[in-house]
Amino acid sequence: MKLKLWKRLPKLKIGLCAAFLFVLNHSNAQTNKYEGVGNLKYVDPRIGNVGHLLQPTRPTVQLPNQMIRMFPQRVDYMDDQISSFPLNVVSHRLGEVFAVKPYAGSLTLNSWKQKLTYDHDLEISRPWYYSTYLVDDDIKVEFSPGKKTGFYKFTFPSNVEKSILFDVYNEGLNEFNFISATEIAGREVYHGNINVYMYGVFSKGATLGTVKGNELSAARNADGKRPKAWIQFAAGTGRDVEFKYAISYVSPEQAKMNYRLELENVSFDQQVESGEKAWAAVINQIKTIGGTEAQKRSFYTSLYRCYERMIDVNEHGLYYSGFDNKVHQSSRPFYTDDWAWDTYLAHHPLRTILNPGQEEDMLHSYVEMYNQSGWMPTFPVLFGDHACMNGFHSTVSFLDAHRKGLKNFDMEKAYEGMAKNANSATMIPWRNGPKTVLDDVYHNKGYFPALQIGEKEYVETVDQFEKRQAVAVTLGHSYDDWALGQLAKDLGKDADYKKFNLRGQNYRNLWSNKEGLFMPKDSKGNWVNIDPKFDGGMGGREYYDENNGWTYMWQVQQDVEGLIGLMGGRKSFENRLDQLFREPLGRSKYELQATFPDATGLVGQFSMGNEPSFHIPYLYNYTASPWKTQKRIRFLLDTWFKDNEFGIPGDEDGGGMTAFVVFSLMGFYPVTPGIPVYTIGSPVFENVTIDLPGGKQFQLVAHGSSVVNKYIQRAKLDGRVLDTPWFSHEQLMAGGKLELEMGPLPNKEWGVKQTLKSK
């Protein structure tokens, strides 16, 4: 975004010009001082900050996969007022802890309520550095994150009283306590039972106090549901105030230890520099040549988003686990905050390439969560398993890692947990616990039952909003069961292999030849005659989930050949894919999206903005027309993933969607996690080089690739002619070189000789 601030200068008061020019020069630094090394200059955390209908991205400031995250608290990106700055965003949709804000002038109780007006053009947002200029108050706010620490720097106007105000976001027995004239400690109770501890140090001492009995007080301690604290610096004591702090989920002592180990003798500039280096290490792992400026901004910003989750909450040898509410000692990272329904598709597979050791640590964390709680989690977060969506998709991630040679976790224990989920846990969406009568139907009849139209729910466990999602549950668990069966086969558990592999075919039990779709059945085996485009209530949740039957028609990644057979062969399969992108909504768009708000980024019945759609454009590679994958992928990327505030078509979910963008812009994609093979799309760059562990590199060269030249004419892999649109994970990790000749018209003969068969 270009800064055209000079046009506003004549409107400013004379007294503000000096401060404004200072901030103007600072803002211009977004393209120099804070640009970053190499490809960091293309990362813009503001991309996607305005959601089409649903959740936007957040301009998250953090180190890769680390605990401390920050973004200013405001209604949304369109809001020009900030309510506060958090010391930590625990999870970008699950709350914050410890609010801080600067204040200039005489302090009153209303000071905590005052919102801070800012100018979007005076805001600098980088992964490792944030600053904004509060235009009403003439205050500059800067922030830089550490692993378990953060560093705020406030620059106030001259000759005014300067205050830093503290507040909390969560109810509970919270506390602030000034240890000395320059030190503050705090405790905030998160999620009702988790004590979050803070230790902070100011750059200089001043007058300090709290709020007692709804009055400003000189007392150094305040506790209760809404404690507040303040520190005030007299006019003439210098413009800058620095606040360095650490967060701990373990203890007050550990918060102080985190501070000493990370920040005690670190300056603000050093903190910024170390953050930049941390991001440079991961962003510059993938080098690109060619493509447009916009494509590079979309690509590298998407790559940055893939490091928002999971996060390591191990605090220098100790970590708190919400899975047993205990503190554990470990020298190994403990990762949490993973929304597996979103991330198993592309996010986890991307990590198996870029950092397989880290993926092993994450899967090890899953095993530890099972050891601590007795269940393999679905959406592990700080407070435990946040039962969301449907399916046990970590099973797929374990199989995918196992078949790619990742071994540094206890696979036998992991298998035990996954088998327990598959045999004994309920499949009811958004619920944890033992199986119910609905799960018995799945185990006995091979599908999850739906209610007939108008029939009242009789199972109390079913969520009143999320409903049964009967078809989505059947299809999702068929994939999970297939993955568990494949693991059983690899581990020599033959009886389990036969059992779960058979259950991996359960998707067939809901295929309707009449509709040519997966349709719901009731517990007696009767079809439920619905309109698969529109029925099922909000999000179609009685039968599907967030999308309608046209999206769930393709949810058989584990057995694409079997799906082709159900559709009557390869040509019928291709025709059905064509129709997906052309099928009318059958009603107005606003009527459809009032019922299916998650189905954003629509092209016909295809929904680019929701995770179950990611693999669908690549399914043309299973037909005689791989060129259609090339056509569709380029169109979808060009249309829905722009390098601006509207540049994400759906809920991004901390890397869940942007991992698809990273893969697709590079030119390949894992259609079936669990089968270590990538299918080829249409690379937008002329050259992509991935630095791999062990000093190797994978190189994808797309000769002549451009906005016009999107079709593959011919291909070579490691110097040999490649006639199929596939290559293996083994070939990639060995440091392979894939060469594609690109052209403006499709070569309809390339890639049609063979197809990949599901194992």
C-alpha cells in the first residue's frame, strides 16, 4: 500500500508537524528499515484483514510458532480506534490476557475507557515489529515479540504527564502488584481455571498505583474480577517509556525466569533485530524467481501465516498442560493450538517438507496429550481439547508423517490413542466423550445416521446448533479409519488393518446413484430425501457441514479411484467436476449465503473459501484432462487470493487455508495426506527452490511461466521425461529437480498416461 501522506500535511496543526514528519519518516521505513532480509519484504500481515463474510486474518506479531502473539484490539480492521494492546493473544479467536495502553495527560477513571484513534497509513505491521501513531494523543506505540516475552516502547509528546495503564480481559481472581518502582507482576485467570502470570520491567521509575473502590489509589496491589493498575511519569522526564515483560503459564517465578533468560539485557533494537532474523530463517527457506509482485506478496504472506500455529508453550524446561492441568518437566517442545480439521489437509504436510523435525515434535505433543488426558485430541489448545468440527484427523497427520519417514515420536502409543478414538469415542460434532447410540449405528451399519425431515432430536449430546452433520461425519471418519487401517498395516497389526480398512469404505454406504451425491440415511437405513444444495439448516449442518452436498461429493481423498467408480468412470468423473464449477446456485446468492455463510469464494457450487474444497481442482489430474487442473488453479488463485485486505476468501484459521496457497503457488499439492505423493498444478513462479534439511534443495523450474503461460507443455524430473502429473515425497526430499515447459495453450496429451491409485 503506497503512502500518500503528503496530501494531508497542510491540514495539520502547526504544533503537530514535527511529530507528524517524524512518524511519516518512520512509516516510510516499512519499505526500508523494517523491510527485512530477502523475501521478508513481501510479507504483509494486513492481507486478508477484512473478511468477506467470516473471520478475517489478524496482523499477528510473533516469532515463528512461539507463544507470545500480539495484534491491537479493535472491532475489526475497518475500525480506526484501538481499545487496548494485549501482552499476549492466547489464541487468535480464543482470547487475550493483560491489556496495556498509553495515556497522555491527567489520569482519571475514564482513562481506561478511552479508545485510541489511529491512522491506518501510519501503522507499520511486520511479523517481528509493530508500530502505530495515535493521532489524537500524539503517541507512538511500538512492539516487538520474543518467545515468552514482549517489548513495548511508547513515545509521548513533550511536557505532558505520561501514563501506562493495565487492565485484564478475563473474569476471575486477577491481580496486579507493583514489586518496586520499576517492576510489576500480574495474574490473570484464563478460561476459568488457568493462571497466567506476568512479570514486567519499566525503563524508569515513576508514580504508581491501582484502582481501589472505584478510585485512583496509591496502593501497589489490586485484585478481584477487574483489577486495574497504572504508572505515571511526570512531564519533562523524557518522551520514551519502555516496558519489557514475560508471560508464564507455569508460575510467577517462571515468568521472572523467562524475562531474565530472554530480555533482561536486551535493547528494543536488539529485540527487533533478533525477531527479523528468526523470520528470515523460515521465510527465506523458499526462494522464488519470476511471478508478479502481487503473487510474491500473496505467497510469502501465506508462508508467514503457516507459522502462527502450532505454538511451543515449553518455558525453558517446564510447561503447563491443560490436558491434565499439571506442570511438566521436559527438554522437548510442547506444542498446542492446532485446529486439526483445517490443518491436516495442507498445513501439516507442508511442515513435513520444511521442518520435519518440528512436525515430529508436534506429533510427540499429541502423544503426550493422549498420555495426560486419555484421549487423542481433535483441536488441542492451551486449556485442553477444544472439541470443534468433526473427525479425528490427527490420525491422517500421523499416517502422513509415518509414511514420509518421520519417526521421532512414540508411534505405538499414538496408535493406541487413535484406535481408542476410533473404537470408543463419540463422533458427534463439537463433542468429546464416549460413544453413543449414534456411533453404534456407524460401527454396525457403516454410516452416521441423520434425522428424517421434521424429526426431533432425541440424543441429548447432539449440539443444538451444530446438529449431527451425518454425511460429513461419515465421510470424514471414513478417511480417518482408512488412515488408521494403513497405519495398522504398516505396524503389522493385520486384524486391525482389515477392520479399519473396511471402515474406510463406509463412504460408499451414503452414495445415491439417483442423486449422484452422498445423501443422508436415517438409523433404519432409509434415505432422507433432501435438497442437497440447500437443506439442513444453517450451514447444512443437519446433513453436511458449512457446505452443501456438491462440496461433499468429493470428500473421498483416500480412495479417489473408488469415487471415480461410483460416478461411472473417468469421463463421468471429469464431467461432474466440470459441472461443479458451473452448477447454478438455484437461488439468489444472498439467499444461499444467508444459509451457507461459510461457503465463500463461490465458483458455481465450488467454495474456494472453505477447507473441504482445497483438493477438488486437483482431481482433474485423475482424468484425461490434467490441463483443467492447471486452468482452474490459476483462475482460483488469481481471483480469490489477492495481495490486499480482502485477499483471503474464507476463515484462514492460522495456516489452514494459506498452506493451500503456498503449495498451489509453488505448483503442487498433497491431495491425499497419508499417500506421500504430490500432484502437479500450475506454478506461478519460474523457479522455486526449497532449502531442505541436510543441506539439500528441491527445485521446481517452470520455464516461461507467466500470467499467460500457465499450461504445462512437457516435463522432466531429475532429467527424465515425466508423463504423469505426480511426483513422490521421496523424490522431493532427495533434492529432486522438476522442470516444466510452460505455454499459453493447453497440451491435452501431457499427463494422461497413468493415474495414481490409492493404496
